[in-house]
Amino acid sequence: MAVPTYDQLMLPLMKLLAEQTAPIKVSEVVELLAECSKLSNDELEQTLPSGKNIFKDRVAWAKTYLVKAGLVQQPKRAFCEISELGRSINLNGLNSITNDFLSQFDSFRDYKFSRSNKFETENSLIIDREININEYQKIHTPEEIIENTTELLVSSLKSDLLKLIKNNSPQFFEKLVVDLLVAMGYGGSHQDAAQAIGKTNDGGIDGIISEDRLGLDKIYIQAKRWENTVGRPDIQQFKGALADQVAKKGVFITTSIFSKEAIESAKKSAIVLIDGDKLTSLMIEFDLGVQIERSFHIYKIDQDRFDEEDF
């Protein structure tokens, strides 16, 4: 028996969670699904070339997609439970749960087809069992497949990072901004940066941070953990605050997005905008809140080594 694909695991996973009266550990979910799968031990122990367990990985992806659709929620680390929306679905009336089924939910469509997931459609060719993978391989080089799959994994990671940030307090967000700016080389010492952010509330300015260790120039910060779109009036207010301080540089950081009018307004002055997507990209780039699970190396022939004239 073949190991079920991630989409074949979504309905059993939903039914399992529907039977629970409290959040359950993800590791227990894997064990219970394994017991119900009727797979042999050898099949359950199959691994990818990297050593990652295939069954566990597919359960994880099934959970991820259900979370993106809002049918499953994660109340705390390593735990999951069915959501109210999930309980409203007649699971017994379904033969399966597919990406097409999940696409009826706004949050899943936003995840699947948002700007930050521009490669998701192509990558669905890799992970959707309805698509012939041989057809995908005919039109994409191995390097393209690796790049596109990497984009998919990074996109999912960024989405999870943003959700965790939004679930924490404004004070946590302020500290996160400090950590990020220091990791990027701003703010002088971490202690100086920590004293700068969150200590002022002067006309729309949340903090002031040194651009370099010598403090030769200052950057004025606006850090907002928001859900709503940041509009032009918010940028205008920040501009006014900068003008009052005779400031030359400002950074507006938010967990949400900026409207087109806000972006145009910021372009007319020295204000850098960092939205949720850019924020999580910088966190990954500067290793903040993330860690390397594994890495791959692609090798090619060193032609110089085989040039006899060099010996």
C-alpha cells in the first residue's frame, strides 16, 4: 500500500480532530492517523533522501492547508484542534477534501493565490496528486523545480511567522522590531536600540534609533501591529511627526499591508515602508525567529580540475 498523499490525509485528519474535546498534540495526531492507515511499519518508516519521514511530512502539510483554510487552528505550539468553521462542515457527507474544496474559503484563496505565493500555482503541480508529475517535469528543469518548491516552503514559513507575530502582544512586536533592526546593523548596541523603541510617543513616532554605532544619524520608527490596511492618512501623520522633529529618515513597519495611496505618499519623502510580507522576508534573511532545518548543496563539475595543462 502506498503512503497516502497529503490531500488524502486531510479528511481523516479532520474527522480525527472532530472527535476530540480538547486540543491534541500534533505528534499524537500522527500516531493515531498511522494506526488508522493500515500501513505496514516499513511503509510508515519510509523517508525522503534527506531522511525526513514521508508520512509525518504529509500529515504536516495536510494540517498546514487545513489551517490556512481556517478549518483547523493551533491554540499553542505543537497542538491543534478543529475550529468552529471546521465543525460546521458535514464531514460524513464528504468523500475527500481537496484543494478545490478548500478554495471556497477566503483565507485559503488568499494564501494560495496571494502576491507572496506567486509560485504556489506552479508548485501545486508537484504536490497535487491529480496532476501528472511527468508533465510538470517536461516543462521545468530540475533547477526550476527546486527553486519553485523553495518558494512554496518560504511562503508557508512567512505566513506562519506573521500569524505568530499577530498573536503576540504589541510589546512583543516592539521587541521584535528592535531585534530585527539590530540584526540588520542599525541601532548601535542592542541595549541602546531597546531604549529607543517604545519609549517615545511624540506625535506618531514610536521610537528613534541610531543609523550606525556612532549615532551620526537618526532613524524615526513607526511600528504598528495592525490587521487593517495602512492608508495615506497614516503616512501623512507620520510625515508630519518627522517634519516636527526636522527628521530626514523614517521607517514605517506594520504587520498588515499599505494601500496604493500610502505607498505613493511615502515615495515622495524619505520614508521606507515595511509591510508584513517584507517584515517576514527580512526575518528569514537575518535568521530572526527561524532556524535551518536542513540544507542542500547542488554540485557541478570543476572543469579546471580536469584540465591537464593545469597539472
